[in-house]
Amino acid sequence: MSAETIIRGYDPSRDYSDVHYNLNEAGLFDPDRDTATLLQTYASSVLVAETDGTVVGNVYASEGIMPIIFHLAVRESHRGHGIGSLLLRAAEDQLKRQGHPDAELFVDVTGKNYEALIRFYADRGYRNGDTYKSMWRILP
Ligand SMILES: CC(C)(COP(=O)(O)OP(=O)(O)OC[C@H]1O[C@@H](n2cnc3c(N)ncnc32)[C@H](O)[C@@H]1OP(=O)(O)O)[C@@H](O)C(=O)NCCC(=O)NCCS
């Protein structure tokens, strides 16, 4: 399937509904972060996988000083054909082009497939970080 899949930049004029679908199906959709407006603003940080005219997967590779990869998601009907690996590699390539020597990502340890996900990333060269615990707040 990956032979028919192209990885390209996010196009705000036509890709939002597919990306919304992919994130929602994967349980990753965040109504505050994943708005059409924010995706348009940061379009160059979003990569998509297109198969037969449909965006079946996406990943964000954050611009700026922190090299973070997140929201990797492939539509369930298209999983297991290498598309997630292609997207991950493309996100890494983008960060490398921006001058970053490494990449960081976060795995939800409460997710039901979390062990498969850890294996997926470990098989692709990622190592456990054990120094930091994530913290967050809503901005006032
Ligand atoms: C993780 C994910 C993007 C992989 O996409 P994919 O196109 O199936 O990936 P590939 O075909 O390149 O690789 C398949 C591998 O993913 C593994 N995998 C990782 N997470 C998995 C999951 N939640 N369910 C099933 N398989 C998973 C498979 O075991 C398989 O391993 P293998 O290469 O050793 O055989 C996809 O499973 C997904 O969208 N999951 C839900 C969203 C998610 O959890 N994203 C990560 C956020 S940190």
C-alpha cells in the first residue's frame, strides 16, 4: 500500500476534515489544539499521508526550538502497511532539515495499546526518557 501513498505537507484548503477524522478515530483529537485555525497557522508543521485522494494519516513535527513529534495517526483501515513508519520518518527528516539532532515524543501510558506503541517506537530507534515527567496547564 505504501507504494500508492504519498507523504506531503498539510494543505489547509482541503485536508482539515480528513485530519480531523484521523485524529478523532485514533482518540487523539483535542478540540483546543486541533482547530482548523491552528492547523492553518502551523500548516508547515503538519505532514499527511495521501492514498487514493484521501488523507489516511498525519503527524505533527513541531517547528521551533523543541523537536517534538506528536499526533501520529493512521486511519484504522490503512494500518499495518507501513504508512505510520513513513510519516514518522518524514517528520524526523523535517526536524533534521531544521537543524535538530534528535527528536522527542510522548506516549500515553494510560492508552490501551500502549505497549504495542512503545514497541513500535523502540523498533524505530526511540529510547525511554526517564528524567522528566510532563506537566501542563490551561493558559489564563
Ligand atoms: C501507531 C500507528 C500510527 C502505526 O501506524 P501504521 O501505519 O499501522 O504503522 P506501520 O504499518 O508502519 O507499522 C505497524 C506497526 O505498528 C504497531 N503498532 C503500534 N501501535 C499500534 C496500535 N495501537 N495498534 C496496532 N498496532 C500498533 C504494529 O504492531 C506494527 O508493528 P511491526 O512493524 O513490528 O509489525 C497506528 O497504529 C495508529 O494510528 N495508532 C493510533 C494512534 C496512536 O496511538 N498514535 C501514536 C501517538 S504517540
